[in-house]
Amino acid sequence: MCLCLAAFAFLVAFGNITDYGSNFAFVQHVLSMDTTFPGNALMYRSITNPSLWTAGYWLIILGEALTCLLYLIAAWNLWQARNASGQVFNDAKKFVVIAATMGFLVWYFGFMVVGGEWFAMWQSSTWNGQEAAFKFYMTMLAVLIFVIQPDSDLRKS
């Protein structure tokens, strides 16, 4: 499961780099709030500086790439501990928590809190990534809940 999430985060970061313009447009429209409701009283929050759009976009890409790396470390640690005691295996789970936290920061805090609420992304019918972000962070949380269940030593028969 950690490898699947690492692959997902990698593909998202890779896509944001290789299709830079399309995905940059998403960040530009969300931050500039140019597709929110007409007369939106929250427009004082909008950012129209292209340098800040670029910085925000690279911060997102960095978070996605870091999520990938952390899930890879988590998967490696779990793989290495697969034949160890239950306690050692439980101890190897720490990077799953760290990776899920990073992913949660990107897709929940970044897309739901900052993009969705601060920049009123929910008001845009075109540039609204909340539904996709919800699927991403909920999947990460589901994997986290499953993985952090305590493991014990297997009984030998």
C-alpha cells in the first residue's frame, strides 16, 4: 500500500513538472480567484503576482515529491522488518505516519484549507480540486489506519 501511495505521489509530482503549463494554470486561477462568484467579498485574499503563483506551485510539487519519498522510505522500512518481531515491525511503521502526515498537509491543508477555503476554490466550477484532493487524503488516511494497527508475533504451530 505504501508503494502504491509513493507511485501516486510520484506521478502527481511528475505530471505537475512535465505538464507544467496546464497545472500552473490551475494554481494561477485558484490563487487569483478569477473564477469565484462575481462580487465575492473575499477577493482581498487573491494573489495576482506571477512570482507568488510560481512559488506556490513549486511548494505543492515539493510537498508531493516529499510525500513520494517518505512513502518509499516507509515501504522500505516495512519490507526490511517483515520477518522481524511484531514490536520491530510496529517500530518500522513510523515513516508511514510521517508520509501520511506530509500527504495530508499537501492535499487537505493545501487544497482544502488554503485553496478551498482561503482562496474560495469551492466557488469555481472550473478550477476546483477539492473532490480529487478528498479522494487522495482519505486514501492516505485509510492506509494509515490499516498500517498502524498493532502487530504481534506470529504463533508458530
